[in-house]
Amino acid sequence: MPKLKLLILDAGVVIKLHELELWSTIVDRCDVHLSGIVANRESKYHEVQDDDWGRDIDLSNDIASQSITVFDVAQADVESFKAQFDPSYFADLDDGEAESLAFLVNQKDGFQISSGDAIVYKVLGNLNLGDQGISLEEILAACGLGRKIDGYQYSKAFRIQLTQVGGTDMVQGRGRKR
């Protein structure tokens, strides 16, 4: 069975997988690609709810062993991608999301993107690329790890709802510059 090809874009998904202690399992079962910004900056550290000190997330072994692939997109290409959207969209995109989406729209390899942020799915809906979104809940189910996850933002229902919002915005001429 081929690995599920993923683009886990935001640090929230990486962090949640570490909290669930499923990161290594997902890396083994999926072809994981991360933006350099997400891998090297945004997912490095987070605070755990029960731990005042938080913990570091170190992806360097996964990167060195090529268990995950890290990509970078030229800043000019990221800015060009963002420039097609009006401020109601691009103002909500953080650097890692923008880099990941700019990468995704230029690929022909069937990547899917996972996020806990509404704007990512709205952008996909607005670009008529909704089928390239995948929630964390759906990733776990596809890998035989289906379970209830705390946080609506990681659910299939959230992905579908926000993708539809983006699609409606597209039809009504909102979100993108004309």
C-alpha cells in the first residue's frame, strides 16, 4: 500500500500529533512534507497545557534521516501567491501557511494539506481546490488510527465547512482580487 502523500502545513497539526504521541507513526505511514518555515520555526516549541515549561519539538532527526521532506518556496513566489487575495484573506495567512499553499498550488503530485486554521481551507475552497484539504481526523482514519480528537479545528466537519465558505466566497467574488 503506498504511503498517504501529505503536506502537513501548520505547526498546529505537527504539535497536535506530538501531543497525541502519533508523530512517529504518521511519519512512518505517510509521505510528510513540511514548509521550511513550519519545520524550522513555527513548530519548534509549544506549551503543553499541563506543563508550565512546555516542550521542544525537534524535527532535526526526521529531516536528517529524510523521514520527512522539507521544502522552501522563494519569497517572491510566496508574495505573488498572496497578492492574488484581498486583505480579508491574506491578512490571516501566517508565513508557514502562505509558503505551504504557494508550494501546493504549483504541484502536480496529489499533495493534500492539513491544518487547524480556517483560512487554509477557505483558500482551498476559493481556489476550487477543496479536494486537496484533509483534516487531522481524516489522516488518522486513513492510517488506521481513527479516534476522537479534542478540537473542532482538526475535524472533517471543520474542513468541509470552511472549504464551503471559501467556495461561496469564490462564487460571490470575495477573497480574491479581480
